[in-house]
Amino acid sequence: MTRTTVVRAVLAVLVLLASLFVVLTQSPRLGLDLQGGTRMVLETRDTAAAQADAATTDRTIEVLRQRIDALGVAEPVLARSGENRIVVELPDVQDPRRAAEVLGRTAQLAIHPVEEPPEEGTAEEGTAEEGTAGRRVLPDEQGRPVALGAAALSGAGVQDAEARFDSQQGTGWHVALDFRGDAARDWAALTGRAACHPVGDDRRRVAIVLDDKVISSPQVDPSVGCGSGIASGATRITGAFDAAGARELALLIKGGALPVPVETVDQRIVGPTLGAAAISASAQAAAVGVSLTALFVTFVYRLFGALAAVALAAYGVISYAALVALGVTLTLPGLAGFVLAIGMAVDANVLVLERAREEYQNRSRRSPRSLRSTMSTASRKAWTAVADANATTLLAAGLLFLLGSGPVKGFGVTLAIGVAVSMFSALVVARALTDVAARFPFVDRFRTVSGVGAPGRVRTFLTRRRPRPMRTPRRWLTVSAVLVAVAVTGILVRGLNLGVEFTGGRLVEYATTRTVDADTARSAVAQAGFPDAEVTTADGRDVSVRGAGIDDDGVAAIGDALAGEGGGTATKLRDELIGPSMGEELRRNAMIALGIAVVAQLVYLTARFRWTFAAGCVVALVHDVVVVVGAFAWLGRPVDGVFLAALLTVVGYSVNDSVVVFDRVRELWRREPRGALPALADSAVLQTVPRTVNTGAGALFILAALAVLGDGALADFAIALIVGVCVGTYSSVLTAVPVALLLEAGRPAPAAAGRPRTGAPRRTARDNGAVV
């Protein structure tokens, strides 16, 4: 066994053991749809001292995190939505009044002089009391009681606070403070008075207080003169800080430096959005889908397919452990995407195994080659396709995370983790398993056992028929144009059934005299004509319904349906409209993030291939997105956050497929510099179709199970992806490649000397007009 194989095997075992440890010792972070809790929407307001912009809202979030800790919530979710809204999700918190009281207070930061130390026992540790002279007594950062005079500065006077490291003067980590305007003069007066007391005297200290808690009480430096104070408007707080402590103090000071009012605009106690039956059905769908995918891969590729299925299981364990370790919140769409990623992770394994089949066929014509050598060559030649396909996906994931918000940002994290782990499972776990298996003489001698000795049904069919799909590329573009036209017609004629996230809607709460479980309540709301409404329950007798298009008659129909399903009498407790602003912000941010991601992919693919190839990929991507959206318009299915996650998945799938085809075109082009590009494209398409078909089939097994067995929202997710996978499989071959061919046909011949920088061969007069 070679050293490389040993390293791969050891690395795979270590990562798997670490992943199993995480899975067994840590619990996943569940979203409200799986666990329930309190959901609040807060809105920051402008004041005379500060504007409620994005930066201020981000600083407010950091102050709110400190307050939420006081509620005992270990893993809250706080996210900015738009410029001035904050979405707060508190899983398993059932006291929203207390949450609103703690979160709704305006951040107050003040700087006080420290007066005579209080007598022993004036204040208990952790409390704030009034001393005998009317002084406020608070525990300092060490827990010692200090007496505070009247506040000399408010947080609005702090312009900036930053953690810095000073190695020249030996002070190490410290916090640099800058004051603005009149606050600089107030700071000079405060420190000037404190400097009149002896060094070591408590009255030489100043106390920085955030929301009735002393977060720092430094002494004025001995170099500061009595009465003069620190007059520069800038100062620094030194002490035994490490990097984390200095940054935390700076963050607290900055967070309290912009005290803007916070108003609660939406607040709800929710049970799990999905009932136990829905979650159980989703789990069954995932198990069935993954099992069918593993059986399919084993059937097609036999022993090596079975090993790929083992690597697939390893992928599931490692990626799940990564999600848990990073604290990613798991919601139902996220779990569905995770399950789908397991099916799509087989792609890299299929690429290598299909390449191995090609190498075996070539070997039989030339000279004998060992199975290990065949697999090594196949892995090496498939590497560029794997790298480029995953690089484009990682690029999109990074931009979605940086530029998106809400579910778009979460999708970027999940997508990046999935891509990284899938490459590890294919290039390390699966490669180690196949290297070991290939060393057995029985496997090496009987290639049909390994699964690479036979060309496969798809490849055999194509070899016999030898079709030439790129002989008339305009024909395929005509078909694509018709599909796009039908989709656009559906959007214009039927319109999009936008969900409550995008349009706003109506929130109605009912109290029933008898207990109604969550599944029964959802069934009743669906019977009333609102199957897509979000239904949550609390205490078995409070039912909350949120959805679009609920008019007064709909409110009455829902109440009657709840009463008819065994709820006794249903009384309306709350009825209010939810504005669409959050949906508009989400839509705008998602479109901006998606647009920039597409442009970035275009730049990357231009650098790695040619701009004509990159344009073909982007046209196919846009084609797929429009067709999926149009299909949902014709079907009347809801376009909501779940659909948005599905659409982003389609984007990654489409680019991945197209890159694999163009990678093979580039390889053949380098091998035959004077060959006609349409003929080379035909060969590339025929060679990569088996991989495309098998990868798509693996994903469709899981999607079909999710569509049949899953809950309503999960079924919509699966339907969108079924359409996306089918259309993406078509467009990666019959839209992207024809677009590139037509664009190449109109290009002038490059300079006679040298090769293009992308490695593509130069054209000559003997190409008979073909573009190469």
C-alpha cells in the first residue's frame, strides 16, 4: 500500500471519528419550525443623536445579545433585515412579555465619576441600590461595590471605541476611545476632577456603565494633572486585557454608544411550525431517498459504486457534524437541502468512475494497465472538472453569505459546507476505499466486479448510435427559447403566488374551547381554503394562522373549520395585518446577491475557460431560473422562502453541470488543436452524458421521495428541484454548448503566433471555417 493511500485512509478515519464525536456529544440547533419558541421583529427608530441605519442596527444587535443572555437563551438567532429591522428568534422561550421588556429598552451607556467608597454592606454583589447620600451603588467588574456620582457623559458622546495592541510602550492590548464635540470637553472636566485625588484612591476612577452594569472602571493615569484632565478628546483604557477581552469591551462601548429606540412590531409565541407527523414523514422521505440513491449507484457501478455509497454515508455524517459544530440553525428547508446535497454529493464519485470506464476502454485498445493505475489516471483527469465545478459553487456560496440576508445567508453557509465536505468524501474517503479494493487480485482480474470494466448502458447506446447533437445548434436554442417563452407567459398571465414573506399578509389568532393538536389545526385551515398558510399552536387551545389573501370571509371560514374539527367554539383573539417590507427587503437582497454571484461566476469561468464558454454557462443558468419560476406560476404553487432556497440550489446545479461539459470540450480542444469545434463539442457531450444522467438520477430518487412523502412545504421544495434538475440537465448540454458555438462562430481568428492564454488552440485556414 502506498504512502498516499495510507495518508488518505488515516485522514478519513480521523475526520470520521471527530465527526462522530460531535454528532454524539452535541445537539443540533433547531429553528422555530422544528422546535418552537418566540419570534419577534424589532425596528430601530431615528433620534436627534443617531440615525437608525444599517451600522447602528448592527451595533444594536450586539447590545441585544447581552440582554438575551439574561433570558437564559443559550443559542438565540438575531439577524438584521433591511436597514432598521431586527428579527429575533428565541427557540423554546415561552414568555414573550419578558422578552419584549428586556429587548425593547433603549440602550443606555453613561460615564460616571466614582465617589467615596460605600460602607461595608451598603450593596449586595450584583445589585444596584441608593446609598445614604443618594448615591447609586453598583458592583464593578470585579464585583466590588462602587458609589457613582451623576452621569457626566452619555453614550451618544462616544464617537468610536477600538481594541488595539501597543508593543512599543508595553501596554499590550487596550481600548482606544474617541469622543465627539462637547463630550470631549466633558471628558476633560471629568478626568480633571478625578486626577485631583491620590493615586490608588477610588475617587480617581471613572466608571463606564451600560444598562446599569459597570463594564469598566479605570483609574486616571498619574501623568494627568489636577484640573486639566485629558483634553485631546481621545483616551485609552489599559489593564490586563487579552485580545478577546479588549475587543469585547470595545464592542460593548460602541454598542451602547448609539442608543436608538427599539420598537416591537411583531411578536408571537409559536409551537413547531410543523407537526410531528410532518417531521416524521420528512425523515421517512429522506431515508427512502438516500437508500434508493445508494442502491442505484451500487447497481450502476457495482463494487466501486457500493464504496461510493459508503463515502456518501461518510459525507452525511461529516457534513451534519460540521453544521452542528458551527452552530448552523437547522430548519425544514435546510434539512431538505442537506438531504438533497447527499444525493448531489455523489457527483464527484460518478465523474471519477465514468472517467475510469473511459480509461479502461482506451487501455484495452493500447496496452494492459492495472486497475489501480486506471483509477489513478481517472482521478487525475477528472480533477479539473471537479475543481472548476466546485469552485464556481463555492464562489456563489461565499457571495450569497456576504451579500444576502436571512435564509439566503443561511443557504450560503449550508452550500459551502456541502461542497467542501463532498470534495473531501470523494477525493479522500472514496479514493482511499477504491485504492484498497483495487489491490485485491480478484477485483483487478475481473473488472466487471469493480464496475469500471463495462462501458454502461448509456455509453453503449451512445457509442452505437453516434448522434451529432451539435450539428444544428440553433435547433436546440429554438427549443430553449420556446421553453422560456412558455415560462414567461405563465408569469405574465397567471402571475406568481407570492408567499407571505414577500407580500405581507394577515395574522389571526383563535382560542378554542377544546384542545386542538397542530396537525388537526393545519387540516382545518387547509379545508377552509388556505393550504399554504402558516399554522402554529400554543397550549393546544390557541391557534395562530398567518397567510396571504385571508379576507374577512376567510377569517370566519377558518374559525368555523377549527370548531368543526373538534375545537368546540373558536373565538378570535387577534387580527392584524403584517406589512410586506420584510419580504421586499429579502427579495431585493436576494436578487442583488444572486446577480453579483452570477457576474462573479462569469468572470471566473472567463479566466478558466473562454468568455464564450462562460456566456454559455450563464445563459443556461438564466434559462433554468426562468423556466422553474414559470413552472411554479403555471402550477399556482407558492413562491416563498422555501422556493427561494430551491431556486438557489438550481443555480448551483446548473453551473456545475455546464462546467463539466465545457471542461471536456477544453480537454479535447487541447488534444486536437486543428479539429472542428462542433465535432469536438459532439464528442464532449457524448462522453459526459453518462455522468450527467447518472448524477441527475441520483438526485431525482431523493426528490421524488420528498415530493411524495414530505409535508406541503417540503413537497413544494422537491417539485421546484425536480423541475430544476430536469431542465438543468437539458440546458447544460443543449443550451450552454450551442450558445458557445454560435458565439465562437462570429469571432475573428486570433494572432497567428502563440496559443490563447486559456490553453485553447489557435485557428488556421485549414479549419474550413470551423471555430476551434
